[in-house]
Amino acid sequence: MANETDANPPGGPICPNCRQPLRVHLRQERIAARAPSADQAPSPVLITYCGNCGWTLAAVPGPTWVSISSDPESAEVEDPEDATTLEGQFQLRCRDLVTEIRALGFSPVGWIGLINRVGAAQCASQLLADRRILPVTHWLVDQGHPELTLEHAIQQPRWADLFNDDDREEARWRLTIAGGNRER
């Protein structure tokens, strides 16, 4: 029988504060942050938090945020602009990964939204540059499926023309971090 301190809760990721399933309690709210000066408009910030305890999970400024759909199961990775290009093929691979991840019980709507906004290759590059690890990466590693992560895909020789050695090293390090090893 599982207890609330298990690393692999059956309901998916949990809040680090109250240990309740985020699948049920994850909330987002857009707020207008104070403007730096009187002649500038307030800049929006997207706050992601646990609806059970209020613990802030993320605060993302401006136009880089991706809203979580009210129906996560309806979010789909869109067709690439040109499926014959390497970027288009990478987007199709990410779509396949999302399908496989959903079959395991997690819907990575934030990742889907970012892919749909900028394309899968640009999404991956942006996440690497921002040093952001997707929540689904931690979940997949905890579930024993690191092969379904974006980080694993980035390291594959098929995508060598999309990602450089630094990108692949960052992806390797992220998988290590997701597995609980914080040393670089």
C-alpha cells in the first residue's frame, strides 16, 4: 500500500508543499505586475500554484507563458508548417511522445502549448536556454520512462542538425537532475 511520501504517486505529480496531486489542484492565474515606471504599462505574469495549499510552483513573466487548458485531454500538438523538414519531423516525433506520455496517464499541456506557439525545435531550444525542465520530465523519469522525455529525444543522432553538443550535454544533465542527482 502506498503512503503519501512515495516518489511515484498513482495520481501523477504532487505538490511539494502539501503532497496533494497536482492533476486535481493545479491552478493558473494571470496578474498584472507593477510597472517599472509610471509611463509603462503593467507587465502580465502567469502564476502557477497548488489550488489546495496556495504553494507557488512557477511565476512566468510576459509573452513566454503558456496557459493550461481547462480540458487538458483536448490539447493536441498541431501539424508542423512543413512535415518534410527536419524541424517538422521533430515536431511529429514530439507529437508521438505526447501520445505515449498520455497513455501512461500524464497530459503535458504546458509542453503542448509551447510547441504549438513556437514549434517543437524552437520550444526545445527555448527550454534549454531558459534552463527550464518540464514537469513531465521528472514524472517520466520517476515512472521509469526517460526514453519518452524531450531531453532524450534531443540527444538522438537523428536530430544532430537541430541541436549542438552543448544542447545535448544540457539535455543529459537534465535527465540526471530529473533522476535526483544534482551534481554536474
